[in-house]
Amino acid sequence: GQHFEFALARMVTVMVIACPHALGLAIPLVVAVSTAMAAQHGLLIRDRSAFERARQLQAVVFDKTGTLTEGRFGVTDVVVLGGYAEDQVVRLAAALESQSEHPIAAGIVAYAKAKDIGFEPPKEFKAIPGKGAQAVVNGRNVKVVSPGYLKEHGLDVSDERIAALASQGKTVIYLLVDEKPAGAVALADIIRAESREALARLKGMGVQVMMLTGDSEAVARWVAQEMGLDDYFAEVLPGQKAEKIKEVKARGLRVAMVGDGVNDAPALVEADVGIAI
């Protein structure tokens, strides 16, 4: 028994003498190395204690526009009407829109280019103020117009497919050829490809993923379904974002907020961990 006590005393003595020194070096070294590695990957850590808390996160709330999405219009769906083919609808719409500087026009032109659908410049291009544009393409009178224009001209395009797209909060524009509906194009703020991967990885780690947006309920619901979010908050004014973070914290969750460092500053500060993009 005596030998054991003697050995234990010596062991404890060695630990007491050796350990504080090692700990004193180990922690700052690990922090310095991990911060440097993060910086090499474009992640700048301002508050190291927040970085440490990040491993205990239970929920991450993302701002939508420009964070989960690209913040620009892109084509999500093309609906064909009146016996046209999808390529024809895209070709005619892109030809007309190639002369416009509107964000929706840019989205349609980008979609045609991505699909390798060639188009020629239109003739006699004219904007229809607040309603769309018209021109002559391949000798045919082509218009790209808003739903309001159809109503004004008594053109009925009741189609379940189009109604479903509108209910998702997408922007729907119509292609008319010689005053007859030839198709509809739905556009929305494009979801970043890497957002899906990031969310899937967070969910795989058992972290809840949520979204905050000033957009309408319909848009938010579509994005939430599309990305498999656990929860979302729609129609949130910039000043209310921090309140929503408080609500999530009140559910007893450790929360990170990911957003724009300028607009979302109060919400980033309210969260347990704030991540500015």
C-alpha cells in the first residue's frame, strides 16, 4: 500500500509541474493555428470565443437574398402554349429581351445562353411601359408581357401549371406571337448551388436550418420546400430580424445568424454566433 501512495504522490507532483506549462502553450497554439487555417479558406474570425461556441450550435438562421440565393432573377420554369416547343419559346423571348436592360430580360437571355439556344437580334424593338416589350423576330410580331397586359387586352390564359408557378411567388411573364399566347416563363431569385450542399451538411450534423426574408409568404414557402428548411420567417422587415433571432433563442436553441454584415448587423449581434458574408 505504501508503494502505491509514494508512486501516486510522485505522479501528481509531475503532473502539477508539467501540466500548466503545457496547457498554457497548447490552447493559444491551437487557437492560433485554427484561426490561421480558417483565414486561408476565407473565414476571418473576429471573436475567438464565438468560434468556440460554434461547435455547440443547434440552429442556423440564414438571410435569404444574396446569402442562400444569388440575388438575381433566373428562369425556373418554361410553360408552352399553343403547340410551340420549349426551345422556340425561349428563342423568341430571348431574341426580344436581348434589347432590354431589365433584370427579368437579363435572366431570360442568360437562360437561353446556358441552354445553347441561339437567337437573332430583333427588329423594331419597342418597350411597352410598365407592361413589357415588343419587336419583330423572324418576321413575326413578338411580345413579352406581364399578366396585367393580358387582362387589359382580354386574353385568357388560364392554365393550372401557370397558376401553380404564380402561387409559389414566382414572377411569370408571357410570350405572345402575333397576339396569341405561345408560352409563359417563370423567374425567381436563383438558389445558390452551394447553399443546398451547406444546408444538407448542417442537417446531417443535426443542426436545424432556418431562413429569414422580407419576401412574401409564397416566395419563402417555395424556397423553404425547395431547400428542405426546418423553419422560415417571411415578410420580416430589416428592423425585425433581431426579434426573430430572439424568438429562436427563446425555444432554447443555440443560434447562429448568417447574413449581410451591413443590413443584418443587429441580428448578427443578437445571435450566439454571427456570421457575415
